[in-house]
Amino acid sequence: MVKVAIFGAAGGIGQSLSLLVKLDQNVDELALYDVVNAPGVGQDLSHINTKAKLSSYLPENDGLAKSLENTDIVVIPAGVPRKPGMTRDDLFKINASIIRDLAEGIATYGKKDVFILVISNPVNSTVPMVAEVLKKFKVYNPKRLVGVTTLDLVRSNEFLKQMLPEDKIDSSNLFVPVIGGHSGDTIVPLFSIGCPEYYKKLSTEQRESLIHRVQYGGDEVVKAKKGMGSATLSMAYAGYRLTSSFIKTFKNEVSKEVAFIELNDQLKGAKEAKKIISEKYGGSHIDYFALPLILGKDGIEEVDYKILEQADEKEQEMIEIAVKQLEKNIVKGKNFISGIE
Ligand code: NAI
């Protein structure tokens, strides 16, 4: 039995993500939670003839607690998205308290071994926030909490394909690891490792423009939607990809993904990653980072730290820049929970 709950299920990402999860034949139950319209979205989805049993909840009548009953995986796209001219960090003020309250709900009512996938921005701060809440409640397991950065990989794969149309690349088969964080300069795509054969073909200008597009691709969508929100459909696709890898762990399947995680000593490879980030990139306070990881039945089984040394010269410079920004974002998230502002 696998039960997935989606918090913020009636939103732009939430609705499409709920649809994709409802179509997954490995899911037995899907619980939708939102402060508005969850029952409407739930009623609609409940007419689809796939296996997952639907339930939907609003905050009243203990909705949050009920949505978490026997839930194995919680995915969180709750909060507000960007408008033109806003950075992800600008969302902090509004989203921080939403995420804190939801994390407290998970800590209070969730199963101790629930997997938690955080989509809400700014991911660089919201993930440390959730971890701090779970630590406070003494229910934290670093193998089971991730920030969703999958859209950065999806974009890297697709934008590379679009840059080299004559090569007829199947972008669904690429795996460009994107490490660091999930905002602007903290997004570091490692094309030299993910697809060296194509990357070699690009001029310096093409490489720069490709990397810039991956780092700021979200702005293209925000601008095109003219105030009506940020990426929702591509994000739902990316969010589902990571969610489905977690769902597959219940069938003892192992997957390779990239996600923003705490570099906690309990994770194989995390200590090594922290050491390299500190010694090579000057990030002595960095304890969260997006890295490739192996997902298995207990969650994160292993972190690929070697990639931090395999990056080419330009990518190494980018990691150094990312680390500086990331440190501030992480501290901001932690301080919000400890009450220091
Ligand atoms: P949206 O505004 O369409 O949907 C958000 C939903 O969250 C709404 O239905 C709202 O009612 C709900 N919500 C608000 N407070 C809540 C609470 N306390 N409990 C439960 N639900 C609550 O926004 P959209 O476009 O779906 O984006 C959601 C979040 O995802 C934003 O923070 C956005 O920045 C982020 N995002 C993250 C990406 C990533 O790569 N990780 C990519 C794109 C967006």
C-alpha cells in the first residue's frame, strides 16, 4: 500500500501533480490538502478510473491530520508563486510561515518514516526550515527529506537539445546533474559530466548562454505568464518524476535522482561532500546542497560527492559562487525557525 498526500493540491502545480499521481498505478491512496478548493479538485479527480482512492481536506475538521493518516509520501507545493520582477527569495516572507506550520503538522500527525518532498520556494531556505522543525519535534530523519530541484535537470536536458537541433537528441534520456541550490546563481548544471559529447560541440558563448538559461529559465515562464504565476506544468512533471522515484522505493526499486538535502553525517558520502565544499569551495558552513543521490527503500542511500571534484574549471567557479549565496539562504531558513531574524 502506498499513500501520497499533496499539500497545496488546488494550486497551479498541485492540480497537475495530483493528476499525474492519480494516474500512477503504484499508488493506492491519494490525499489532497489545501486551504481552498481541495474538495473540488478531489471530486474531479475521483472520476478517473485508476487505482488510487481519493480523499480531500480543508483545514477545518482536522483536515491536515486526516490527510496525514498512514501517508507514506508528502509532497508540498503550498504557498505563493513569483510575479514578474520577484526573486524566489522575495517569497520567503509569505511562504516561510506556511511551510513552518505544515512541517509542524507533519511532525505532529505524520508517520515517523514519512518521506517529505518540498517544492515551495525558496527551496534553499524552506528545506532547512522543515528540517529544523522536525529536529525540534525529535522526529527528523535526514534520509527522508528532500527539496525538489528536478525542474533544473529537466530544463538542462531540454535546453541542451534545443541548442543542438541537428543532433536530434532525445532529451528524455539525458541526465545532466544540476547541483548546488534552486535559485539563480546557486543552480549549477554540470553539462561537462552529464553529456560531455554534446557539450564539447558548444562554443564558449553557447555554453554561457545555455548555463544562464538553466539558471534563469524560471524567469522566462514568469514573464510569459504576465503576473499569472510561475512554472506549474513543467514543475508538476518534474515533481512527479521525483515523487515516482520515491513511490518505486516501495517496490524495492532503486533510482538515481538529484535533490537538495541536508549533508547529514548519517548519509553515506555526505561527510565527504561537506569536506570538499568547505576545503575546495570555501563553504565551511554549508550543510545543505543539491547533489546526485541514490534512492532506495530507506530513502537517500548514498550521496555522490565525487562529482564535486569532477566538474570542469568553469563549473568549479560556479560552485564557488553558488556556495556563497547558499550559505545565506540556509541560515535564513534556520533562523526563521529558531526565532532569530
Ligand atoms: P499557486 O498559488 O497556484 O498554488 C499554491 C497553493 O497553495 C494554493 O492552492 C494555495 O491555496 C495553497 N496554500 C496556501 N497556503 C496553504 C497552506 N497553509 N496549506 C495548504 N495549502 C496552502 O502556486 P504554484 O504555482 O502552484 O506554486 C507553488 C509553490 O511552488 C510556490 O512557492 C512556487 O514558488 C514553488 N515552485 C517551485 C519550483 C521548484 O522547482 N521547486 C518551481 C515552480 C514553483
